Amino acid sequence: MVNKLELVEHVAEATETSKAAAAAALDAVIDGITLALKKGEEVRLVGFGTFSVKKRAEGKGRNPATGEEITIPASTSARFKPGATLKAELNKTK
């Protein structure tokens, strides 16, 4: 697993910038994606993938402990669909 700090270190090294500049750039990218998704827009990064928003309607469910019927509230979540280049890179034999 790679955490944000490790990703910042990679970006700083790859771009030959400071960790502070890399962290600011990464934060700006994440903020940009978040703002677009909040507006209901897709974010397409050609070769990497597409971030999109999925809305789920309110539904009915059951409490497994009591069997009582419950209402599951409507929700919105983010989705990611990998692009062809990313899929190919992940499936490349070494």
C-alpha cells in the first residue's frame, strides 16, 4: 500500500522539486477532482482512467439482527474506471 506521503516523495523525486511543492501539487489535483465530482462532472485522465459520480436511490432493507424493515437513505459515491493504458500496464508480464 502506498500512502500520501510516499506518493508526495515519488512526485518530488520524479519532478526534481521539493516535497512541499509536490504536496501542494498533489493536493491541488485531488481538490480539482473532488470539486468536479461534487458538481456531478466526470474527470477523464486519458490513459489512466475516469472518475465519475454514482447516485443510489433510497431503498428498503432489513436489519439482520431483528428482521425489522429499514429505509436505506439515498447516497452519492465516487467511482473509478481504469483506462486502457493503465489496464495494459497492470497486465504486462515482467
